[in-house]
Amino acid sequence: MDVFEAVAEPNRRHLLGLLAERDRTAGELVDSLPTLTQPAVSRHLRVLREVGLVEVHPDGQRRIYALKPDGLQQIDTWITPYRRYWRNHLDALEQHLEDR
Amino acid sequence: MDVFEAVAEPNRRHLLGLLAERDRTAGELVDSLPTLTQPAVSRHLRVLREVGLVEVHPDGQRRIYALKPDGLQQIDTWITPYRRYWRNHLDALEQHLEDR
DNA sequence: CACCTATATACACTTGCGCTTATATACGCC
DNA sequence: GGCGTATATAAGCGCAAGTGTATATAGGTG
């Protein structure tokens, strides 16, 4: 599983979003996805760990998850060449609006 | 299938890359992925069409595929808040290097 | 019209993902 | 040590993704 696949899953994006705000325990993250069971969330966290998007620090019996978003650079780097395309499109739209 | 899943597949990223250079016929794209059969590539192109990342223009019996990367903005928008994190990390690294 | 080329679809198969239930592990507290 | 809480792993299942072979569609050419 690579970073692209990891991020393709909506629940995992949700988890990353929460961790972007602040560190959270596994329990908090489980509570944040009421439609999923605890093991399901645990598996998503494992995937995020394995691709290096989060890290864990044990704190007693809790596990504190933290964002480690460096891996997202890979996606950012990939998307970069395409950015100019929709910038051009946007320019064309702005041009059109200006012309009126 | 959404944009994130569409882009999670390496062969589809490969196709997008080629289309970023220039428009191509379906046949050219099939030739660009020698490990896949023609129908397999055709299905990937269908997926990219359905999520709006490419568009097709018939030209006789050929079909000319063109990039329509606006949908990638969705990914770009999503990734934006995370960018500051690895920027900070980078800053920290630079700081460390400067300190030495 | 008959035949060829270019591309898409149908069908069947395999594999891996995401899920749930059940269980293990590990720490905290009495 | 015994029990409760927090988290991870195991086993099993359904389903959708990706693929190949075979076939359909449609346009080009003689």
C-alpha cells in the first residue's frame, strides 16, 4: 500500500484531518468515526502508520497518534506539473470575465 | 469511483502523465503500457473519463484523449492545509543545518 | 459489400480491501 | 493476583477492482 492508496480512503482522510488539528488517542479517533467499529479504525491507523503518514507514542495504556505528513509531499510533487493546466484554465476564465 | 481512487492506480497516473505532454490516441496509450492488454487500458481510460480527468474527441475511427485536469484541484485543495506541516519540518531541518 | 483496423464492452476469474465478531495483549487499579 | 479499560490482531466474509479472453461496434478501404 502506498501513500496514494492510503489517502484514497475517505475514513483515512478523515483521520488525517483530525490529526492535523492536534494529536489524539486511538480512542478519540475511534469515537470520531461512529459508523466504524474499533478494530476497523485500528486497521486504518495501521495503514497510515505503515505508509508513514502518522506516528504513535505510547502513553500508558493509551496510544497517542500524531500527524507525520511528510509522505504527502509525494502527492504534492506528483500533482505539481498539472497545476499549471488548471491555472491556465483559470486564466482563460478570468480573461473571459474581464472581456465582458 | 472518485478522483482520489482514480489517481491511486499507478497505470492511470502513467496515462495522465503522457496526456500532460500532449493529446494521444487510445492506441498510443495502449502501446505505452505493454504489460497491459488493450481492453485493460480502455477500462482505465473509461475510469479517467468518468471522474472527469480526461476527455475524448472522436477522429474517424480513432479516439483522441486529452487531459482535463481540473478534477485534480480537488486533491490540491485537500492537501493544502497539510503543506504547512512539512514546510515547518523543512524549516526545522534548515534551522538545524544552519546551526551547525 | 467484404474485409481490416481501432476501440469499447461482456463475461468470468482472482485478488485484495474494508468490514465485523471474537480474541489477544498490555497497562492501570483495587 | 484479579478485574476493567485501551488497543491491537486473527479469522472469516462480501464485494469491488483489475485483468484477460472473447466479442461487439464503428469507421476505413478495396
